[in-house]
Amino acid sequence: MKKGLAVGCLLALLMAPSVMAQGGPRLGAGAYFGLSFPILQDDQKSGTDFGLKARFGLGSIVVLEPYLSFVKWGGPDPVDVVVMDIDGSKVTSFGLEASLGNFPGQMGVAPYFVAGVGSYKVKNEATGYESSKLGFSAGLGLGIGLSPMFSLDFRGKAIVSPQEEGGSKKAIGATGGINFTFGAR
Amino acid sequence: MKKLYAKLGVIGLVLTGLVVAGCLTSGTFVIVKDFSVTFTADGGFYWCPIDMTTDPDWEDHQQDIDDLDALGLEFTIQNTSDVASTFAIRFATSTVPAETATPPTEIPSGAVTVLSGLTVAANSTRNVSYAESLGMIGDIAAIKAVVLTGRFDYFGTSSGGSGDDPFIITKGKVIVTISASS
């Protein structure tokens, strides 16, 4: 499944030239940064979320976004006076998200819905915990097209990352970033 | 187009709601159990019944515990003898309720080694923090099988000490991190 996801992302990247050849500024790239808030995880605190993505506009409203994301949660607060004094887990993920709206090159304010599937690797160096499995995300965003070439992108999404032994790790990500549209004038 | 956006937005909100609702039915919980013990440093052992099942988080999720994410320990250990002594911890499953359990005469053969080779110098005290203990803990797969039963016995053993000088452990804690689905 993970291989299929990687192939899907690769195909999306290979599609880029043909998509661009169809005319119009439909290919872009973006970077984002923000916060990630673990949900119901006593052993983690909020941390940072950084990522890169490519953007392919399909039709008139669907945008496919292969992405690579790096989340670093914070170390836990004391539990029952135990000061754990360890770093939080790192979550590395790659996958494909699809957004409805916020088309590359779109001007003005564009609210949108986004959902995706990705491979999520959760690792904690201190405890030795490690799990890698397919996960899901869904959320809402707001694109602000400043020019045909640049837009701001604010996004909030819920992430569910099932774990190898069962259960899942969940988080809410709140990020802001900038998108660049290739070929736009 | 606006109607399509509205419909997609509603679908999006519903999907997001479902994801968030799923979030509320599972989580990762840290459970801490305290203990304090005193035993001799010349080869004795200490026994302490640990019952995770009485913890509210464990009670809420005991049918749906998926994994032991981490096991840590915290304690202060004092060697009152005149020679260095080495400390070890072993866990063994137990089916006897903690409140009615009586001290065993020997460590069960199926006990798994949690920590070993912790040397405490003569007449000195050593503090082991949670973070430090993570690097000392042994075969986590075997330990998982014991800890996830929820009821196990903690055995502290010592070797190399002299006489009946006590090995004193204070501020002892077993710290268990579990994942549960609902």
C-alpha cells in the first residue's frame, strides 16, 4: 500500500509537464509551517509541523498535492510528579492530498476542503517506540491569492495515523504557508 | 459552482467531524504506580505487587489496550553496605489480587529481566530518572507481555553487597505508557 502511495505521488509529479502543456497556470509548489497538537496523548505536547508540497490543478476545482511533512511533538508534561524529561515523538509522512478549491493561480480568498492519505512514521528516540502505517487526514483551509504567482495558504486539519499494534495517534495541524504557481504571469 | 462548493464543504465538514469523533475514542495514557522498598544488599530480593488494573485509565480501556508504548522507572537507591552492590529488577505475571497477595519465597522462573547491572557504590545513593531508565530497560517484547496483563509482581534483587546492610529504594515509580482504542 505504501509503495502504491509512493507510485501515486511519483505519477503526479510525472504528470506535471502534460498538465502544464494543457495551458494555464495549473502547476505549483508550496511550503508550510505551523503547529501540531496531539489529541489525547499524555506522552506528547504540541510541536512544530513543517512540510513541502507540489500542486496540480485538475479540471477546475480539484487540486492534487503530493506532500512531505515533518512533525516534531514536544516532550510530555510531568505526569503524577514524574518529570519525564524526554523529547516528543517525530512524525514523518508523505502522501497525497486532494483539495477542493484554492486552485493554483486563483486570485482572492478561496475557502477549501482538503483530504488525504499518507504513510505516517511515528518514532520516539527516547522510548524506542516506532510505527509506520497508512493514515488519513481531512480539514479545511483558506487560500488567499495575492497574485497569479503567489498565494497564502492557511490550513487546519485532523490527522489519524493508525499504529502497527492497533489504535492510532491523532493530531490537529494548524499551518500557514506560501504557494507558488509555475508559468503564471 | 457555488452550490457545488457548498455541497463539497458540507461533505468536508462531515468527514472532518467523523475524523475528530474518532479521535475522542482512543488515546495514549501514562499510568504511574508508586512503591518504596527496603531489602538487604547481600543477595536478598524484594517483592512488590503492582496492579495497573485499578488505575482509572486502565479501567476505562482495559478491553481495548493496543500496545505498551513505553515502560520507564524512577527511583532513588541507597546502598548502606561497605562494598559496591549491583541491583536488578524483574517482573513476573501474577493472577493473585494485589491486596491479598503474600510475599513469595522465591522469584518465579518465568520472571523477565527489566533492568540489570545497576551498580551502586558503597555507602552511596543513586537517583535513576525516567529518561535514564529508558536506556537501561531490557527485552521490551518480553516485558510487554507481562505488563499488558495489568497485574504483575515487581522483584528487586541485589548482589555483591555485604552483611545485612539494607538496600533502600525510595520514591520508586513504575511508569507505563499505553495506547488504547476506545
